[in-house]
Amino acid sequence: MAVEVKMPQLGLTMEEGTVTKWLKHEGDAVKTGDVLLEITTDKLTSEVTSEVDGTLLKIVAQEGEDVPVKGILAYIGDANEKVEQKTQAQQAPAEVSAPKKDEKTKIAVIGGGPGGYVAAIRAAQLGGEVTLIEKNKLGGTCLNVGCIPTKVILHCAEALTEAKEMSQLGIDVDIKNVDWDRVQKKKISVTDQLVNGVTGLMKANKIKVIQATASFVSKNSLSVAKKDGTKETLSFDKIIIASGSVPAIPPITGIKENKNCVDSTAALAFEKIPKSLIVIGGGVIGIELATAYSQFGTEVTIVEAMPKLLPMMDAELTAQLRKMMEAKSIRIMTEAKVQSVEDCSIGVKVNVEIGGSITAFEAEKALVAVGRRTDTEDLHLEAAGISHDRGRIIVNDKMETNVEGIYAIGDCLGKVMLAHVASAQGEVAAENALGETALYDGKTNPSCVYTVPEFAGVGLTEEKAKEMGIAYEVGKFPLMANGKSLIMNGGIGTVKFIIAKEYKEVLGVHILGPRATDLIGECALAIGMEATVEDVIATIHAHPTVTEAVREAALAAEKRAIHIPNK
């Protein structure tokens, strides 16, 4: 008699799971312990294995289908056995009628990126009836074509570099080649797992997800256009806009016409590692991808119109980073303006004005990384009377637009385009939409650049403190004097504190070195709590760690550093 394969209960609160991928097909022979399929619940992806030997006779639940706990997924039996499939009514336990609840506030969230899905979850936690409308994939730019895939490529590049440098540790490693297809598969698998996790979170929080393009009909109704051509108009009590951003393409002759000029999305999915790459733009996206491809062996040239790379980061540490990148054979041109782009025999020629004359650079590919622009064109903001500045939606610190009941968060504001900022703003918007009182305060917002070494900062830079007329002191600690850093990367980097002169509060911290993007969390907390330099000093830091250097830099601001001479 055929054996039923059922949806397992993986936790006390689990009610259902989603079939993500079948690894076996109908007619396949299976053995006890063979993985039959993958399922997703909440933010976990799990495997369902066979408990018997036999043949997979019938798949009942298809990929993408939600199945309740103990619901039937498939049948396994003898090869020629016939299956009598149970109806849904036979499978499902009898439902108990629940008492009616008070009518919930209907919330629409436009966009399923790190701002939108966080806003949706928070709104659901607060009792809202939430519908999330996403025109592409859940997870938005960050999970699908931004933060996460970029970090996978960077991690693979760093692993390659570490393997090459293992001989310095007395370990000889034979590197045969880089299998780019497998690197891409790793990127896709990580992205898929996280996107599936977000999908599971939507289900766990009873959030309705519609894959469609939303546009305003009025201040409380949306036209929802699905990819199959169907449309419907839906009404809501409150609406949160989290429509995100897209790569900006500058009006430079030849860029749009040249197939070898790509944006960051295409640069993450090259068919092969390019032998040469010109990066137009020295901001975060350009610098990170330049770092990654340089480690893979690509000859990289960065062209930046401003006087320095990473214009918003601390100038002193940015200059240090530039020297480190140039020492690794990355060519960097600042105060260099691209005039035009044209075809050439190897791919693309970029004509750049430097010091009044034109210099041509040739490469297989050119990455256009001059920033991003708001993705609000499809929204028809005027239909709801929403104020904006050329597509950049205007909000207050409650994330409210000028129209009551409509909020906006993240990249569509056109200000700080960072995933963690969008998430923080999403929570604020959801709380205000559901009757709470919350304010967004960006002073603890860290900026992170995943270069080698990493670069992170929070709070004021020296340049900003000077511009604001604030009297300040600086404390710096070189990582050459930090044992863990010395082991990890030879002690390359610096921790730098900006301290208010009068009351000694921490105004800003900037770190160039290993684990900088992790260490910056402590510094953001210090700024958020209005901690003084003495508060940081009074906190015991574990040894040996890189975070010891944070305390040493605080000590240096007070001329009390232990492991370097005080000046």
C-alpha cells in the first residue's frame, strides 16, 4: 500500500510550509533517507526525506504551493501500484469556527524590499490586515541584485585572495582555477534561500502578497496591474510606499548604445570574469565591485568625477583606502569626467577629461556606477496628491507624506539609499500607520563599504564637524598595534574617533580594517545613547579581538592610549 509523504511539523507554532523545490520526480526510485524535496517555513529552508524504499508514484503538492502541517505532499510505493489520492476535504482537519474580530486596519505596502517587507511585518505584528504589492521579486534590489549577491561575489574573491596568501602562514594551496559558473550558482543559491525566507515570513505573518505593479487611483485606492494583463482596483485605510530605486544612467554619449556598458545588476552576472573593467563612479557600488573583480584578476580602472573616492566617508581614511587599492594595481582617476563612450576592438573605449585634456581608456567592460534614482514613475503620485521633488517623495520624521494616511520609506525618498535605513524607516512608518508614535532618527545610521579591508563609519566626519562649527578632538589607533588585526591582515587599517571637545560625547567613529562593518555597531550604539568617550573607555573589551582597537582609539582621544605612544 502506498505510503503518504506528509508536511512535517518543524516547530510548535508551524501551521504550514511551502514546497520550494522537488529534487525527485514522479517515477524515480527512492531509498530511505533520500531527499525528496525542499520546503520553506518562516525564514528556514528544510529538506524532506523518504522514510521508505520504493518509487515516487505521485506528487500531490506542486512547487510554490502552501501545504498545512500533516498535509500530503506525495505518495511512495511499488512501481506498478495505483494511488487513490485523498481529497482536500479528507486531508484537512475539521475547522473550528472562530469568533469574529473587530475589523482590522487595511494596510497596503508598495514594494517588497528590505523597507517594504519589514514595514509589512511590523504592521502585521500591530494587528493590521496587510497586503504587500511587489512588481518583481520579494527582497527587492538588496536581496536579488544588490547587497546580498554583491557580498557573495566579494566573499568568493576574498577567499581566493586568502588562498593565494596562505603560503605566508606556512600553508601551501594549489589553486587550479576559478569556476565562475559555480561562483554564480553560489550567488543564486544564497539569494534564493533568503528570498524564500522572506516568502515564509510573509506567510507566517498572514501578509497577502500580490505580484503586480501598483499605481495610485486616489489617496486610498490603488490600481494593481498583474503580469498576465489583468487589473483591479483595491482600497486601503493606509498605504506605505517602498518602491525603491534603480541604477542611474548619466546622459553621456554612447553609454546606452554600447552593449559592453553595464549597470551593477549586469556586472553581478557576467558570463565570465572580464580581463579588464572600467568603473565609472567611485561610490560604494563601484568601489565594491572594483575590489571584487580586481581580486579575481581583472585589470580595473576607476574613473571618479569628484576629488576623492567615497565622498561621504571620512577623507583621511578614504585616502588610506585609495593607497591600499592602488598598491593592489587598481588604477584610480579622480577629478576625471567621462565625456563619451564608444566601441573598440576589445569592447569599450571611455573618453575621459583629466586636467583639461582627453585620455582614452579601453576595456572589455565598463560598469556604470554613478548612483541610483528613485523608482516612482509607475506610481502616478499626482493621482493621490503626493508631494515630490522630481520623483523623490517628501516626508517628515514620521515618514508621513503630505497626504494623510500615506507614508513613504527607503530609496524612493532619494536621500540615504541603504537597506538598513529603509528597514528602520519601515518600522517607523508601520507603527505610525497603526496608531503608535514613532520618529526616524538617522544619527545612528552606519555606512559600510565592503572593500579589502572593510570601511565603515557612523556619525560626523571631521569634515562635517568643521562645516558645522563644532569644536572636536580626534583619537586614532593604528591596527598595526592590534594583535588580532596583525594576525588577520597584517595590521592594515585605523580606528578613528571624533569627540566633542566640551562634553566629550562621541560624535563619530570611522574604521578602516578587518571586520569594520561588524565593529561599527558598537559605535552606533554609543552615538545613539549619547555616550561620552569615558563610557567607551570604561567598557571592558575582550582580548584578543579587533574591537579592542575601538577602546584604544577612544583612549587615544584622551591621550591615554596604552599600546601606542600618545602625542
